[in-house]
Amino acid sequence: MKQHWLKGIVAGAGLLTVAACGDADEAENNDTANVDKENHNNVENNTGEENTGDAGDGLYLTTTFSITADFVEQVLGDRGEVDYIVPIGEEPHEYEPVPSDFRNVSDSEMFITHGMNLEEWLEQIVENASETPITEISEGIDPIPLDEEGENPPPDPHAWLSPKNVDTYIDNITEMLIELDPDGEEEYEANAEAYLEEIDELDQFVEEQTADIPEEHRLIALSENAFKYFGEDYGFDTEGVWEINSHEEGTSGQISRLIDVLSEREVPGVFVETTVDSRYMETVADDADVEIKGELYTDAVGEEGSGQETYVDMMRHNAETIAEGLSE
């Protein structure tokens, strides 16, 4: 795992204060939005209350988004508390931190990021906001490059969308927790082993759900081409209007290209993401004369009450939705 130190809390807080001020009219207009952003984290209860960083005698940890928070919580168990920064429904690629995020990171014993350039902008900002150590949990995953021009395209960060990669995340998290809390080693290892058994069952479930999809229909198309790791491991081609949400454009050329691909492949349908405006894919579906077959979870678990509040639940939903949508 990569670890380094974040420094300069005073400077970071000052930058946020300046950015948050502006003129009085702008502050008033944005007040509701800022409150909504600040009240989002706690993976334990998602109450909307500001986190205090008080985990009793246990560890207090902060991650960048809900999926990594779920991974950490599965291993941490009852030995602490996990919060995440990016609210469910917002993009980890493009999120803009608010003052409470800096406070939560500063109160944490470790700030856990995904890496693979997913939150590069976030790390650059937070590096000026805390002395909290930071670790990446994707180290060891074989990256698939983004489909971009140039000799060294950056990696696609969506490795979590294949359950076959989860063991790497869990191994890294377990190692990190044992370093922070050696007394909990036995519990962490037991939690990790139990969770990886769930992941093995999930892997088998995905294999079974998708096995009977006809070869000519094995194309997952949505706004962001996020399912490359899933496609490589379970035998699908993947397409998107754009490669990654931080590069979102939705130009007529991008939309036309995807329509041509769908027309040539004659797939029965396309999908939308829970965290992305569905209008792009609605346009694609209309012009390609295909149906939207459902929502897929990519960059966040489901909202409370959705039934997809954990990684395992969201991936079971994804597998079922893909299988139902493409098996016709």
C-alpha cells in the first residue's frame, strides 16, 4: 500500500474559508447546497449529522466514497467507525470538498483513498488540510488503461466493479488496520476471511446470472464506460458515451459513435448509472431504437432503503439487471 502524509491544516482551512465566502448574495443562494454536502457521511447510520470523529476506544477512519467505506467497515467490524466524504449520488471523480470534510479527515487516524487517479483532485486539495496519514487500497490491481490517445494513458479506476478484484482491496485494508491496531489482528483477519467468502459467493452468482446471455448481446453500454474490469472478467464488451465521468462531454460525435455501435451489434438495450444524468442515454436509446433496461450502480452504493446499501447487494443488483436486460 502507498502511504504518505498530508500537511498544513491551517493553510487548507484558510483556503476553504476564502472559497466558501464570496459575496453575501452568492453565499445565501448556495447555503442550502452547502448544508446538504456537509451532512452526508457516516457509513454506520447516515443520519445526516456532522461527524465528531469520536469512535470511543476504537479507530476513527475516513474514506473517499461509499464503496471503499463499505470494504473498510467489513474488515473493521466493531473496532471503530468509518466515514466517507463523497455523498451517495455524487461523483467521486468531480466532488468538491466542503469544510466538514477537512475536519473529518483531520480527526481520522487514517484517510483511505482508492487511488488509480480516481480522486487525484481530492488528494491535491486535502494535502493542504491535514496531518492525517493517507493510504491507497488499490495497490496490486492490474490496471486497464482508459481508451485515450497517447503513449501512457491513465488507468481506468473502476476495478471494484469486478468482484474478482475485491480480494486485493481487502488484503490491503487488513494490512493497514493491523498496522494501526495490532491488538485487533485476529479479529481483522477473521472479518476479512468471512467477507471474502461472501465475495466468492458473489463471484459465482455473477457467473451464473450472466452465463446464458447470447454472445451477440454481451455488450454493456451506458454513459460512462465503467464496466471494463467486469467485462474482462465475465466476458462482455463495454461501451460508453465517454470514458470516465471526469471527462464527461456528451458531444454529438460521442453520442453518434455509440448509436452506430449499438445499431451494428443489435443489442436489446442499454443502461443508465445511478450517479449520472440519464438524459444522455435516453437520447442514445431513442436514436438507436433500443430500450433502457435499468439502472446500474457504478460509483456509489444505493441510498438507504434501496436494498443496495452494500457493495455485495449493489453488485448482485447489477448482475441481475444486466442478465435480464441482455438475455432477450
